Amino acid sequence: MSGRKLTTAVRAFACLSIVLLCTPALADDHGGRGGWVTAWGTSQQPNVPPATVTNATVRQFARVTIPGQLIRIRLDNTFGADAVTIGKASVAHRVQGALVAAGSTRSVTFGGSASVTIPAGGGVYSDPVALTVQAEQDVAVNLYIPGTSVNPSRHGGAVVTNYFSAPGSGDFTADETRTPFTGTFTSTYWLKSVDVFSPLSTSAVVAFADSITDGTCSTLDAHDRWENWLAVRLDLAEGNRPGGRRAIVNEGIGGNTITRQNLQPPPGWSASIATCSRIQGSRTWCSSRGRTTSAVRLPRHRSSTECRTSLTGSTRGG
């Protein structure tokens, strides 16, 4: 292949933000025909700005995009400088805020153990959990962190309000009320993905690109990224046809690049507050210091918003 053709091919690849991953349906010892499909996921990033967890419980939420009768979670310590111990974990159905549905909490084990230690740079899958989920349902994932000043490997732009108990408060993974969860954050700590075992889905669409995909300028807790709307449209179009439904997984990272190393920061730029102003119907442009950075599609009812533009360089996907 000539150098020009190779360059063109690389550039074309760099423009792709969606990869269709097809996983064949499998006969499994869980009964019937089906397989594990990632129904929610996110990329891991460094702990910037620094945050710590001390002998507390974090309650965070993942909106799964396909239905099923079993789930499992994946926890990653990709950017952790030290091993992290998960003292206990559980999953439940979310009601509102930090409140979860009474009686829905299920304990999570890892190789049969209630606790697990994840080495720096490592990851772990949980054992299967018997929790029935529907497409577009929020799953609460509770993690008790018994250590002191533990630095989380995380995804910075969750655009979802998650919760934590006070430092030193201990284990609340079995508590279904909102009372202990007095603090909030909008990142995702250690939670890499939620897999669903279902005969209705055999594949996932993975979106991997920069801040437009990650969700910059989307609305906190509104789930109005373009991937969210794609998930709804696919769900409506494919219905309950066995094997027809596709999960949607957002692996976007603000500032991400594919064909070259991102400059940290780009010349003449710094992380700042950017203003999103509406231009031409539903197209919204984000600009910083008078210079346009990106364009995203937002729901037509929104007139303007403020978004934080992250220009601190690329990070690594999972």
C-alpha cells in the first residue's frame, strides 16, 4: 500500500466513532440460549483533579441498554498507583436520587468472596448476580472502600449524580435508603462496565471518540447524549426479537485522539469554562476564549448551557 493510501486509511479510521461488535449467541449453563453482552460501560481515566475515599461507601449508577435476568460488574484499577480493596459490593434497582428499591439489593461476590483486592493497573469481574433488569433501567452499584485516602481510577465525565457516605462512616452496601449518602460526585469510581446475560441481545455498539461522544455539554442526569438517543431508537426498532437488540456502550473520552498523541494542553489553550450557544436549530457550538472547540447535537428545547471543556490531554480507554 502506498504512503498516501495508508495515510488516507488511517485518517478514515480516525473519523470512526462507532464500532459494531458482534458476539454470537451462546448456549450457556445459565439456561437457554444467550450470552454475556456489555450493556453499559465507560473508559478509565487518571484521578484528576485528585479525589479520595476513606472507609466509606460509594453508590453510583449505570443505565443498562438491554434487558436480562443476570448481570455482572467489572471493576478496574487502571490508573491506581496502589492496589485497592473492595470490602463489600452490592447492586440494586434505583428509584430516585440515592434511594434504591426496597428488597432489590443483591450482594456481589468475586470468585465466591465478598471482598476483592484489585492490583494497580488490574481489573476484576464479579460473579453473576440474579438481578432482572430492563433496557434503560438504572442499576445502583454500591462499593464499600475500607481503606484510607484511597485514590480512585475513574471516568471524569459521568454526567450522572453519584453518591458517597461520609468519610469514616463504613459499610452501607446493604442500606436501601438515601440517608447515609450525604455527598455527591459526577465521576464514576472503579466501575468499568455492567454486563447482562440475555437471549434478546447478542451484540453491542461501542462509541469511542472524544468529548462529543463522552458527553460534554449534555445535561446532568438527563441521559441526553447522542448514544442515549441511539439506544432508545434501537430498542424501539428491534423490540423483543431474539438476538435483534443491540446494547450501546459509551467509551468516549474528552480530548481523546487516535492517530497522534494529544498535546497537553494544545498551544494557546487551557482548561476553562466554555459557553454553549445555539446556532442553526439544534446545533450547539462550544467555544473557549472566543475560539470554537466542538459542535454537538442537543435537544431542541435547550437554548444555552455552560459546559466545562477538558483540554488536558488524552487518556486511555478500556
